[in-house]
Amino acid sequence: MDIPGLRAFCAVCREGSISAAALNLGYSQSALSRQIAGLEAELKTALLERHARGARPTPAGEALLDHAVLILRRLERAERDVAASHTYAVTRLHVGAVPSVAAGLLPNALSAFTAEHPHVRVAFTENVTPTLLPRLLDGDLDVAVVTDYPPGVPAHDGLTMTHLFDDALVCLLPADHPLATGDRNSDNNRNADTVDLAELAHDTWVEDYAGAASVLTAACARAGFAPRIDIECGSWLGKQAFVAAGHGVALAPSLLIPSLRPDLAVRSLTDPPTRNVYAAVRTLPDPAREQAAAFVDALLACGYHPRGTRSR
């Protein structure tokens, strides 16, 4: 398919009109219309439907759009890599990871990797597991570090998964919470360095998204109570802020402990919910296969050991 025609088509779908797309791409309207007409002639079908306010894709255009976006994304990556080869004379590796892994593991893994592969330039991106794995399959990423946190890890025949470690969740408390320090006395607590979820049955909980809330609900059910989730904040930074201000307590992955706010108390749990962390690569032969495998080895070599307690 004609690449300029694909770019023109995607621009019209994005902008909602031929005139706006032409302005965005620096073309005249007639030139952009000719590019789309050529693409429609090549595919033998109409791709756009004109209306009073602009243009929208036809059913055939809708079918093409997702493919066109992926084609152009891969083309742009190829152009960047070719340009970088002249500037840096290095190989590129694209790594995606869930945010908690990016904060707590990737910097150490990068140090281990670049020590053995100094000529490989690594680019990182953060996202959730259900988004990272399709991008890995599409070739937009070479390695994806994901977890089985809800909604879990979808099964894909084209991916090889390497288990890196188990990451136990810890409890975040305001600094003035009665359980914020480990020197309390309790007949129900044999180990004062840990907190039992049942001790938090009457606390308010703060959560940032539905998957984390489902893990919390299941863990609390095992402890014999239903958590009262009064604050849904929508972001990890907000979750920390509400807890630090005394509006509730929360669960967090151990991986995040080094990056937590200093005004939070972090307590280990006696029976913590645990998530699995995996590194995924494509199964089929790939130009970046050797570097991707080496990066997975670097992740394994980091020897991550969670730290569970930080008292105020």
C-alpha cells in the first residue's frame, strides 16, 4: 500500500476533516485528496465518507485504520533506528514495563545490561500489562516486564514468559497510625514487625484502580472482613498523598518501597497477597532476539530482594 496515502488517510481519521489533515501535514487539500483517492483505487473500495462537518471512515476504512496505525508506527521506528545508527552507531532495544517495575527494578537491570552490552541503546516505556503484551507481539517492544496483577497475564502463543520473582504486597500507613511502628504490644501479634490485615478491619482504604481493589478485597476476605474503600484516587501519586495525609491506608508492591514518600510508614503483612513478575519476549526468531534475551538475563541477575518494613 502507498505510504503517503496511509499517512493521509490516518490524518483525516485523526483530525475529522480533509482540510484539517491537509493543514497538519503541510499539503493542499487537493493533493491530500489525490493521495487518498489513490489508496482507495489500490484497495478498490471507499475509505472515507464525506459529511457536512468533515469526513469519517467507512466500514472498510475502520477495518484499515488499526492496521494503518501499526504500519506507520513500525515505519517511524525503522526511520528512527536508521537515523540513530548514523548518530550513535548502536543497536536499539525497546523495553516496556508496568510502572512499579520501572520504578524499582529497571535502573538496576540497565546497569547490569550496559556493563555487558555498552553499544546497545535501551529505550523504556511504561504501561499496564494488557497494553504492553500486544505491543510486544506487534514488534513495537522487544521485552515487556509484566505482572499477573488483575486482570492477569493473557495467554499468547507467540510469547515466551520468564518468571523473575514474587513480589509481596506491603501495607502503607500514615505516620501517626497506631500500627506505624513495630514496638506496639498486642496479644494477637506474635511478631511486632508485621501487621495482620485483620488489625486494619476498621480502617478506611485508598485505592487507585479496579485491579488493585480486587486484590485488596480478596486478601481482606481471607482475613475475615470486607474493606471499606472510601477513596478512589486514580493514580499512584494520589494514593500515597491520601494515605500520608491520614485519609486511609493502602496496599503497595514491595518493588515500590525505594520510591515511596518519606512521610509514609511501610509495614510487612503476616499473610501478604503476592503477585508474580514476568519478562516476556517474542517466541519466533527476531532481529533483537539476542539483545532481548540478554536483557532478561540482566533482570534475573539483579537478584531482587523485597524490603518490607519502614517505620516512622
